Amino acid sequence: MNAIEENEFVNGFRTIAQTLPKAKAVICISAHWFIKGTKVTAMELPKTIHDFDGFPKELYNVQYPAKGSPALANEIKQLLHPTAVELNYDWGLDHGTWSVVKHLYPDADVPVVQLSIDYTKPPLFHYQLAKKLSGLREQGVLIIGSGNIIHNLNLVDFENIGKVDYGYDWAVEAGEKINTWLLSDNHQAIIDYENQGRAIQLAAPTPDHFLPMLSILGLKEKHESITLFNDKLLAGALSMTSFKIS
């Protein structure tokens, strides 16, 4: 619903957008392209995918008509070698991508490609793979990981779905731990998240929404710092915590 609502998280994305230079292109690693293998969208005009059910019609009417970039897709394929990367012409931009990018570039005037998450690979693989894309940042490419650091839909308090800054005790604990690891550059603790205790296990019961964070952490250089924003819990078992590396 952040795609069509006016709320503090949308304002957070817009505010952080003002601190970013205009990107030449965007690569988004979305929790919602969680598949076997590594693929990258390579079409000229990616479609807007509405990969959800049970939401208002207004959300299904959203279109984000950004262009793709076959040239960038081919460059990603080369950079990630020897990992086999398939050029994909069927997917498009799912809501993990467009619901965020539309607030950064509302005019859809920056090309966008998506990179899949290979569910057969361990956390360290995703952290190391993204490092190979670091040179693209120097060329003006913005790389985004889109998921939720805390994302347990089975435990969401749907009666208070819009209640902000409200989290169960385990969610508060998990958020505090992960924020501490992020800000202290303790990447190894995050890579090893599956062995970090019950609170973290409840925060990330499945890897799809957690792994995009590891991909982005793999891009961080030693001299760079992390800025947190949208650092709020939601409906007991979700967080909107985001960060920028600069």
C-alpha cells in the first residue's frame, strides 16, 4: 500500500531520494523474484507486475513505465561470471521494485532492471555475488535491495495492520540486533543470521525478504557509512527499516 498511500514511509523514500544523484540506471534485487538460478531482465520495456491478491483496485491500476536496459543486463551477465546468468524477457518489474522506485523516480525516467535471487544458494553466495557489481556504482548505477528485514506474515497483527511503531518483543529485539550489526559493520553476524537465535529466526522465517539486504551489504566499501531511515516496526511482525550506503 506504500505505492499509493501518503504516509511516513513514502515520505522517507522521497526524502532519501533528495540525497541521491540522478542515477543512470537502477538495478533492483527484489524479494519477489525468488527463483532457481540467477536471471536479469533484459527487455526494452519491462511490464509492471501486480504480484499480489486482495488489495484495492487502485493498486492494480498502478503502472510504472520505466524502460529496461538490455545493455546493462548484458554487462551484469559478464560481471557475474562464472555464475551463469540468464537474460530474461518474461518477468518485468514486480511490486518489490516499482512500489519503491516510483517514489525515488516518479517520472519513470531512469531505466530499471531486476536481478533475481537464487533460492538454491546460501547467504554468503548473495553477499559475495553482489561485490562483483560494485564497479557499476562508479558509473552512476543505483543498486537497490527490496525486501523487509523483519517479515513474518504468519504473525502479523492484521487487526492493527496500519499501526506504526508497534512490534512484538521478538521483533523489537531482532530490529535492535540487526541495526547494531549494520552500523558496526558486523556483516558476518548478518550472513550467519540463521544461527543468531529465536528472535532473528522469527524475523526472517524465510530467506526471500532477508537476502536482498545481504546483496547490498556486499557492495559496501570500508570508507563508506550506513544511514538508517524508515526505521519503524509495523503491525507487530514487520519492519520498514531501510538504509543507504554512501
